[in-house]
Amino acid sequence: MKQRKIISLPSNPSKIYKQILAFMNFMLNLTPQERDVLAEIIKLDNEYSMLPEDKRAKFILSTDMRKEIRDLVKLEEKQFNVIISRLKKKLLFTRPLLDDNNILHPELRYKPDQEGFKIEINFVMTSVQSPVAQQVLEPDFNTKLETEMVKQAQELPPLAIPQPPVEYQHDAAKAPVLEEEEFDITIELPDE
């Protein structure tokens, strides 16, 4: 029996690209600023779709267009450049979101029309193996790790004792936070 749940969300041309990327973020794992920049790139890719793909990619990230995108998303040039380089490193289905020639990933070339944009997700039921069957088929992580360590120890010269790198001797809890997302969550206690 197929059950369907359809959710209709209000949108408009200025925010639909951001909304779609926010929805897809479980696959993309982008920061809000990365989503904003990528949304503008997708929007421009649609606006200039009549240009050949390679020329369109060069035009969209040309100096003038970069400035226009930076102004729209309110970013400084350095920060914008960092975001572009991160988008080139992030993958979707084993391909970068922007390749080395600034060409947009084909799966991100969505084009909403006057009615909006429809996304359909099918959760396909798959068989789940019992934990006992998984142990028989595949050793657990600790077993794999021990096997690899023994293998590497056998390959070392007799007197060489591997030392952990210096950076491993620091407490990660004291490290500065490079990126931090804020979530607007409120928890209300139930009335008693």
C-alpha cells in the first residue's frame, strides 16, 4: 500500500532557491552562507541558460558577477572566495557542487516555474540484516582496527616504535570552534 504525504510550502522567486537548498541540506551539509551563495549561482545559471555551459560558468563567476552576488548575500570578498572554494570541495553523488571550471552540478540545475517546484522523495524499504548475520558477514570496526594495527606493526623495522603526532596530545575540548550553527529551538515544560 502506497501512502503519500504532500506538503505545500509558500515561496516566491527571491527565496525558492534557498528553500530548496535548505530542504536538500541533509545531503549537501552546507552552512547558511554557502546555501545563500549557491542559491544565487543556481538562480544565475537559470537566468543565463541560453549561453553554452562553459561560457555561462565563466560569466556567472566573472569579477562583475561575483561582486553582484557578494552584494546580494552581504559578504566580503575574502569570505566569498572561501565559500566558492568550499563549494568546489563539497560533493553530491560523488561529483563536486562546482567543478574546477565553475560548472554547476547537473542535479542542482533545478528550475522552478510559475507554480513553484515539486520535490518527490521515495523512502524505499530495504531488508535489514540481523546483528548476528552482520557479524558473520563483516567484522566490526574494532576487529578491523586491530587487524590493521597488527599488520602495520609487522611491517615496521624491529626497533621503530611509532609515536603519535604531536597534535594528538592536545585536548580537543579546548580547541577553538571554527564553524558553529545556531538552532532556534525552544523547549517548554509541560503543565503539571
